[in-house]
Amino acid sequence: MLKKFVTIILLLSLSSCFYAKLTIKGKGNIKLTQVDFKDLNGWNETDKRGALLAFLHSCKKFAKMPQNRFIGGQIGEITPADFRDVCEIGEVIKGLSDKQVDNFFRNWFQPFLVTNRDGNSKGIFTGYYEASLNGSKIKTDEYKYPIYAKPKDLNGEPYLSRAEIEAGALKDKKLELLYVNDNVELFFMHIQGSGRIKLTNGGIARLSFAAKNNQPYISISNYLSDNNFVIPSEMSAEKVKEWLRNNPQKAQEAMNTNPSYIFFEFSKGENVVGGQGVELTPEHSLAVDNEIIPYGSLLFVNTEFKHGTKQKYHGLFVAQDTGSAIKGTIRGDIFFGHGEDAEEKASSMASLGEYYMLLPNNTFDKLSQ
């Protein structure tokens, strides 16, 4: 073990091997163009240790998978075996200095700008969080809005719409997990995909995504802007919540314009689990379109906040989740965690940006063929 450790340290002290610049054309509407780390604005100020720890969660998932399974999305024939070396080295590096962590990424990965086939690198980046609600195990006059478990007859076909479920289509089927007192916050918990429920007895129930009704996700902002209820330039999560609370007679009609509906289950752990089946790390886990971008991919994001004045935002993330509204080659949803600060950050994130994928060096030959 000592010999292996010394070998790793020596390797990390060397300069990166030279690779001719590559362009990788994926199977769909994606293209990767190799760049240098110096092209990643904000890289030097980025928390790379936190990203490494998040990446190691994905490594544990890779280790349990068949090593020859294709997991490359539309990029190419990437397998879990392609991550074996970097995952083993990452386990050693996580306890070393910040400089060695930085060298780990620089020496064992190469950055690629992600674009559409036409060369467009810009896409929308949003944020999400673990919602907080008040709830009860029994239905009362105050706690009357149910949170449903996955129905037994749900399969891959389109299921009941939100409007049908809200009208009582699942009533008396013993699917109610809990009841909450705020249908607006519940609607947003459906968008976030997880939540913490503070119960009337003082306990905390953790809920996570279990399934969806296989209906399309349609943003409520379309309804609000089309009817001139909210000016598009002022649209935000807080504006939507404000309008729903101020217009209770029209609120359910507005929410029903999104036919998508989420079913939940009680969480087994303390942290939110994403679509990859690993725990999410605040500001290091990213939801992507996993039909295009592979789970476990390292992605350096450059975008901005729009909270008051514009502020640049960048960071190193791991693709570990997805969502009904997360579609497209350049599309990311940043997980901000739990609490007021996380909700505020997530609500302020809806901006154009771009990302760079860090590919392990040993994938170059197979992807460039």
C-alpha cells in the first residue's frame, strides 16, 4: 500500500501528459471540444475538495456496477471501468493538501467545452433545494393536503394528471404518507423532489422522490405570463408563490396547468438521494439530462446569480440527479441543500451559462475513434 501511495504522489508531481486537442462528436446533439484548465474562469477559486468528495459518492456507485456496462449517455462508450483508476487515486488524495487535490484533477482529467452540434455552448442553469413544510400524520382541518406514495398501478404509461389527482382520484387508496397545511409549498416540493416535514409531535420526516406520473412538466410561469399575471422579466419562484397566495381562487387552476405530479417515499438516510442513487452534496451535485450527460460526470459550471445585482457563479459539480424539466445538452440544476439560505440561492438561480466536462485521460482513445 505504501509503494502504491508513493507512486501516486510521484505521478501527481509530474506535469500533465501532452494530448493533441480533441473534438468528440457524440451520438446526439452534443460535441466536446478540448480546452486547457487556464480556460476555466474561476477554477483557481473553486472548492475542489468538496467536488472530489461528491465525486467519490459516484465512485462507490460505479464500483457496484458491471464494469463493462455502457454509461456514457450520448457521449460515447464510457464504462465504470474507465473510472477505476481515478476513483482509487481520489480516495488517497482526499486527505492530502489542497494543492494535491488540484493536481489530481489537472493530471488525471482533461477539460472539454460542452456544446451542441452547431457549436452553441450556452444553456439555462437553475437551482433547487430540499423543501421545508409543516405536516401531520393524520388529516385535520388545518393539515388537509396529502402527500402521496407511489400507486401500485403506476407503470411506464402516462398516469393520472395533476388535475385529476387534486380532484380526488387517489382518495381512499391508502396512499397518503402525510398531510401538510400549505398547498403552495407542497406544489414547490413537487418541483424540488424532496422535503423535510416538521410534524405536529415535534419529529422530522424526510421525504424523497419515489416516482412521477409520466405526464409532461409544464412550467406554471407559462400560465402566469400568458395571462399577464406576472411580467416575464420579473418571474421568479418568490413571485410565483406571492401570486398563488394572493389569488387563492385561481391558484389551483394555475397549478393544474402543470400535469406532472410527483410521488414520494420516506427517506432511509439523512441526506437527499439523487437520480444516480447517491447522496447529493450541496453546491457540488448537479441535475442534468442524463440521457445526454452521464451520471458521475465532472462538470465545471460558469453562470451567474440574479439576486438584486448580477453576480458571477462558478463551481465544480458532479452529475448526480435529473428532473422532468431538465432537458437538453447544456442544462443544469444546482442542488443547494436545505434551509433558508439554500432556498434563497436556488430561487435566485435562473441564468444562461456554460459547462466544461472533465474526462479521465484514459477515455480519450476510445472516444476519439
